[in-house]
Amino acid sequence: MTDVSKPMTAPPRAFVSDDVIQVFYRLLAALLICVALSLLSDSFLNLNNILNVLRQASLMFFIAAGLTLVVLTAGLDLSVGANVALSACLAGTVIKLTGSPVLGVLAGLAVGGVIGLLNGLMVTALRIPSFIATYGMLWVLHGLTYWYMAGDTIHGFPPGFRQIGSGYLLGLPIPVYLLLIFLAIGTIFAQRTTWGQEIYAIGANPVAARLSGIPVSRRLVLVYVMSGLMAGLASIIFLARLNSAEADIGESLTLPAIAAVLIGGTSLFGGIGTVFGTFVGALILTLVLNGMNLLQVSASWQPLVTGVIVILAVWLDMKTRRRGQ
């Protein structure tokens, strides 16, 4: 009989090869989209356009990467966009008051992390379903941000700070380098650490994970804090990119981030997915939206197309899960 009184290391994942296959299919889809857009538009392969696609995919990835860890536990964080808005506004205020971009960056990360912590405590300590907890947090953060800003805009940040979002290094946008750094960190954390394996185990079967000695509540708090920290990081990048902060900066960010996670192959039911897949999902969604702009498709169609892509991604996920049972 198994002794469940002693903590046990999460079992090694048996579906790594399936993850690799799913990511390969999505990379192939991204390549096919690139080929189609290069045939349909002469502007697609323009260097400036390619760099713009990479920059936009990077900005989406920063939000979606932390969200991926939450979804891996079969949870959801609907507050990430509102988190970005409040974090950006408070970080901008700190920079303007102190003249220190470093303090502003720390403030943005701290605000994002605290919001993530509150989400995690609502889910674990208060046992509120993640959808309800983070949806409520979304409205709380919107209210606080609009009250704090009172219709004002904070703008005009130091040139050195603005390089984070709009600068280049060796011909590549700086956000792309940040993407590569956090993509590597996220992949190593999820795939190569005990904590990462425990997160997968919780998403696959939380009851079995608890009986195996995994501290489920602490790991859930951890993933929400990490989601909040990544939203805080995204707020800094957006602040530097736009050179301004206003209350509605994050309203259009949540649904594309969720779409990137789902398109990248992370299952809403938990336990399946990769951070690298989320990057590919962000790239695919960015390519689609970029292609619609190049082909002069009305912007009013973009939410419709995004919604269709999300529905297809979830449908394929459900079909794949049924086939594996």
C-alpha cells in the first residue's frame, strides 16, 4: 500500500512527445500562413513588416506566457488585461514622480505580482472558481484604474526607458530579445523543474496530485502570482512602447492572450500544453491579424476571425482528448 503521508515527486510526464508533435503542427500552420501572405501581399516579406510581426507577437507572448501556467492547472485568469492597465498607470506615475525608470519597473512588477497573489488566494483560500474570481478582479481593477486616472494620460518618459519597448539591438527589436529570454525561462521552468512537473500533475488530476503529497494550494498561488508578474512585465513593455499610459490601455489584451494560449495547444482542461506552444500561438494570431491589415480587411472583422480561431482551437482540443480516452 502506498504511503501518502510523505511528499512524493510529481511523476514524469508521459506525453512530452505528443506536445512536440502538436507544436510541430502549429509551426507548420504558421509557415503555411507566411507562404499564403507572401503570395497575397507584396508587403508581407518587407523587413519592417517582419520585425513588426515579431514585436507584436512578443508583446502578446508576455501576457500569454504567465496565463499558460494558470491554464495548465485547469484555471483561468481573466484579469490580465486589467492588471496590465493598472500596473502601467502606477509604474508611469512612479517614473514621472521620481525620474527613475528602475523604480517604475519595480513598481509595475510589484503591482502585477500583488494582483496575481490576490487572485491565487481567492481561488485557494476562499475556494472561488478561477473564472469568477478573476472576472470579478477584472472589474475591480478597471474601476480602480479609471478612478485613479480620472481621464488623464501619463506621457513623456525618459528615452532610455522607451528603448525597452521601441528600441533595437543589432537590427532586432528589444522586445524580441526579452521574448527569447522569458521563453527559455518559462520552458525550463515548466519542463525541467519539479515545480513545473507538479503544475502539470495538478492540471491532469488535482486529487491524485494532492494524494501524492504535492502542495496544491501553494502551487496554485504560485501560478497566479507568476501570471500577475508577467502582466506586470507586459505593462512595462507597453508603457515604453506607447510612451503613455491611460486607463483603457489593457481592455483589448485579455482575449487575444487567451486565444494565443489555446491556439498554442494548451488545454482548457489542464495538464497539456507548453510555453513554447503559446509563443507559436501568439505568432499565428499575430500573422493572421497582420495579414488582414495588409489585405485591407476591415478592422471590424478581426474580432470575428479571432473568435472563430479560438472556437476551432477548443474544438480540436476536445476532439483530441476524446480520441485519447
